Amino acid sequence: MNFLAHLYLSGTDEQIQLGNFIADSVKGKSYLNFPEKVLQGILLHRSIDNFTDNHRIVEITKKRLRGSFHKYAPVISDIYYDHFLAKYWHEFSEIKLENYASDFYEVLNKNKDILPERTLQMMPHLIKGNWLVSYRSVEGIHRVLSGMSRRTSFVSNMENAAEELNANYKLYEQEFRLFFPELIAHAKAISLTLENG
């Protein structure tokens, strides 16, 4: 899953959200250097990724994408799923997406002292482009994926992924709706396990 889903699945604790958000920038056992709740967020992120990467429904999504996007299929799949979460946000949260995003940007600003360098470099782009809200439209997805395509070392074709989303929109939406409730249940169970030590 991508940024929005990881944040949503963190619940309401800001430190767990923070850990979940920075997890991709925290390698190996260096997570042990972070405060307890941030550490929980990092471990939650890793569990969410593992569950997602090995799920039968997500594999169907990735298989459809592999022909055109090869090794970038999992990245695109994650962003598609974030698109549907953003689009149907009102079904999952009582907080407006714009307010939720704005609140989280504040969390980042308050905690700059513990953010990894990679997160600090990305942060201005995330906030200026309001990525969390921009996922809601296919145009926003196109901007995000085109930006990622420009930054990859190899030919990724990610700039064409919005066209693929439009071409098979109902299929991707159906897969998201089948998968996401299972991911929510998994994240809740892992969160309880982490909280109880």
C-alpha cells in the first residue's frame, strides 16, 4: 500500500502514523533507535507490506500490470489502491480527507528532528503537491506516477499507468474493495499484538 493507506491503517496515534510513514526510509534494525510508538509504526508498516505483497487479490492486480510495467507493477498497484481509498474516503473516515492530510503534514513538521534524511527530502514535495488529497483523482495519480517515472533509472512506463487505470477501472476498484477490508482486519490485529508487546 502507499502513503494514504499506511497512515489510515495506523489509527489515530500520531507517533504510530509517523513510524508507518517513515518506515521505507528505515533499514534493517535501525528502527530500534526510534521511540516506542514510532517503532511500532515501523513494524506495522512492514507487516502491512508483507500481507499486501503476498495476498491473492493483489497478485491478480499485479499480474494485469506486469505486461506493461514489469517490476514496477507492485508500485503502481499500491498507488491505484490509494486512489480508491482517497476516492471513497468518506466510507472509511468521518474526517474530511483535506483535514486529515493537513493534520498529518503538521505532524511531520512537528517531528522533523527524528525524520530520516530521505523523508526530509521528500516532505516539501509531498506537502506542496498535497499528494494525499491528489490521489483522489486519476489526474492526480497521473502526476504522481509521471513524477516517479522521471526519477527511475530504468524505463518504467509509469507515465502511462493512468491510462491503464481508466481502461480497467472497474476491475481495479473491485479488487480494492475485496482486498482492503481484509487488510484493515490484519492491521488491527497486528496493532493489538504490537501494543501488548
